[in-house]
Amino acid sequence: MLLIHAYHQSRGRKPSKILVPDTAHGTNPASAALCGYRPIPVASNDKGILSLESVAKVMDETQQG
């Protein structure tokens, strides 16, 4: 997470959100929050896989992930 943060910072970007699959370990959203991002959960299907539609539904210009 710190690497992602440093990458965007080096390019003058300041995204405020990061997409986190609902199947991710609980430390992933916590790590995102510690880096100053607001974690946005993304729903997976019944097989635990993200669909393009579920990602597109929550995606905007302030996310990274």
C-alpha cells in the first residue's frame, strides 16, 4: 500500500479512495486507511470473483486499485 501511495505521490496525484474486493483480508482496508485512503468495497460473485460490472459500478476518477 505504501508503494502505491509513493507511486501516486511521485506523480503529483492524490487519490482519496482505493477499491478493495470484499474477499480481501481485513488488513487490506486497514492498511489503505492508514495511508490516508478511503477503502471502497467491491462485491464479488458467488465464486468469489470480481466482475467488470461490479468494479465499474464503484469506479470513478478518485480511485486507484
